Amino acid sequence: MSIMKGEIAQTTGVDWDSEGASKSLRMLRDGTVSMTNWIAALSLEGRVFTANNGVATTSIEFGAGGLDTTEFDFHIAVPAGVAIIPLELNIHYSAFGTALLVENVMQTGTGSVTGAGTTSVVRSSNPNSGRTSSCTCTGAAVAGTAFTANVKEIWREIDQLSITIATIAQLRVPYNYRWSALQSGCLDVVGPSAQLAVWASSNAGGGMISFKWAELPSAALV
Amino acid sequence: MAKVEGLIKQTTAVDRLKEGADQYLRLLRDGTLSMVDWIAALSLEGRVFTCNAGVATTAIAFGDEGLDTDEFDLFVSVPSSVVIIPLELNIHFETTGTALLVECVMQVGTGGAANATSTATVTRSSNPNTGLTSACTSVCAANTSGTAFTGDVKEIWRASDQISIDIDTIAQIRIPYNYRWKAMTSGVLDVVGPSYGLAVWASSKTGTGMISLKYIELPASVMQ
């Protein structure tokens, strides 16, 4: 039976070696192994991307008058050759319009085509890696083509009635809707040649949508 | 005494080899070990399934007038060859009807069966590239009686609201519309099957909405 050991690197013993070199496991002085989760490792590799639709003081318009499956508030087309794993979605409402059901939905599927919209700003988790996303991201789109097959609804959050408040006496509704893959632990692989769509549906909503995902060669996920 | 070493694969040296090949431990440049959670590994393997009862703009009708143990709003029948581990349940009420107790419940047990007129659900793998499909049969929106559980009943989760009603003005007080359960919150994993059922109720006066369930599915032999 062999006893395994690493190397104590808690404070002064820490060194950062080159890519591809052999290395002992990093340990604290009591033998505890230093660990990082896989998604954090992908982040350092530069393979996690953030798409911003609306930033700072610039909102985008969400689809008005209820959820329309052909009008995407955010759409990612995943091409052949890569697959993505959704990690985080944040929807922020600056306004809702008048009273109507609020539906926040994320779906994946195939056959969808986005209508014209605004190009999302997409950034890598580690710009030093030089990696860029192969996906095409669009926000605030006009009517296109709905999913035609393989539809999977990954997340939904609703509010029965929502309205832009005008006085402090009015009851507040949620303005920030958030989903995180890490909270459930389930990872969904999307693609190659598939799409992901987000709706932020109310009467006449506007705000921001940000989305984070890991992107890998599809060969690594088959 | 063996000293454990890996290879530094933080940015440019990362490689992804073929199935079954030997591979070195992945380390960051300071020697930190990269780990993946078991459920995430099963997700990539395609063994986590999402079952949707109602999607997009199509809601299903939940059982009305209170919880009826033989009318299931979602029922998963686990056959003799597999077991499942529930991971996540989401219930969304678009309407609840007039004032009545709201009860959201998930149970497992044996001997239960959904009525044949129930609606089939859509079930998808976490990684469609693997080609794995679920061996379970899932139905929803049973509005006529089937058979209630007869043995081994375990109630895994419950959330309730004492009274609920569809709001029609902004001045009315809001109640929850989204009820969520996640196994990761407690860390407890419940193995269901083989030859079991999993049932979900989303009970109110006259509710409508959507239910989604995520679960791991494995051959029964690996859990015995």
C-alpha cells in the first residue's frame, strides 16, 4: 500500500509553474489538498463567456404583450463544432408596463432562427487566453422562427401580475430574476447545431439580460 | 511513499483525450487539483433528464379542489431495470383559482398508477450527443382517478400556502407562484426504484401552470 503525499504550499511555499510542467499537489500544512471546481478551471482557461444585452444605463426592450415563441429577448445560435453549457442567467426589469403575467423562460432546441435584433457583447472569462466564442448572440429580436424540435425548458420563473410602480405605496414585485446551474448541480449540454433562447415577457418590459456559459469543442462532449 | 503529481493545465496545455485513455491529473499552476462534482459528471454523461409538463405558452391544468392522492399532476413510473434520483422540482402557478389551501407535494412509493387519459410529458437528456434516453414513463395533468400509492410511501418535499387566490389588481398582496425544491440544498439523495413511482401534486382551487422535474437515471444494478 502506498501512502500518497503532495507538497505544502500554504504561504511562502507557493509557486506558479509553466503550462504542461509536472507539479506536485498543493497542500495546506495539515495535508489538506487545494481543489478548484471544474467550472472555475474552465473559467481560468478562458472558456466561460458572458453575453451582455444592455449594460450600464442602456436597457433593451423586451417582447411586449406576452410571451411570443418567435420573438427572442436573447438568442444564442450554437454552430457545428462546439457545444455550450449554460451556467447563469440574470434578467433585470427596469419597467414592466401595465398589468400582465410576467414569464421568464429559458429553452433549448433546434430549428429556431432569430429575427433582427441587437448584437450582444460577448467576453471571455480570461481575456489573456485569447479565446473567443464561436456562437452568435442576439438580443431584443423581432419575429423570427420558433424552435421546431428537441425543445427542453431548462428554467422558468413567473409573477401572476406585475406593473411598473408609480408611487412608494404600491406593492413591489421582483425586478431581478436569476438562474444558476450550480444551485441545482445539473449541467445541460447544448449543441452542436442547436440554439438557446430566453424570454423576459411582460406587458411592455425593458431592462438587461446577462448570460454566462462554458463553451467547448463538441468532440469533447460526445 | 508515493508523491502525487499531475500536469499543469490551466490555460494553453489543456487537452481533452478520447474515452478510455489514461490521463494526468489537471492542476492549476500552483498545484491546485481540478475536481468535478458527481452530478455534473453524470450530466455530461447524459444521465440527467429533464421532464417538462407544460412549456412556453402551453400550461397544464393542475388537479382542482384540493389534493387528491390518486390524481397526479406529474407521475413518473420507474421500471424494473432502472433507478432514479430526483434532483430538482419546479412548480409554477399561472393561476390558482379562488381561495383555497395550496399544497405542493412530492412523494415516492409503490403500487401507484396514473390514469390512462393523462398527458404525456416531454423528457430530454442533459447531453443529447450521448443518445441516452430515459426508460421511465412520465405523464401529467391526470384529471381522473388512477391508483394511489399502496406501499413504501415517502414524502420527500412539501410546500404550502394557507390561502391563495388569483390577483387582479396591483394592490393585492402577492403569494408565491414559483415553488422549488433542490436535492443539492440538503445534500440528501433519494434513490427511487426499481419498480417505484414518483408523484407530484400542485394543488389549489383551480390551478394551471407548469412543472419540471430533473432526475438522474442509472441501471438498477449499480445501486444494489
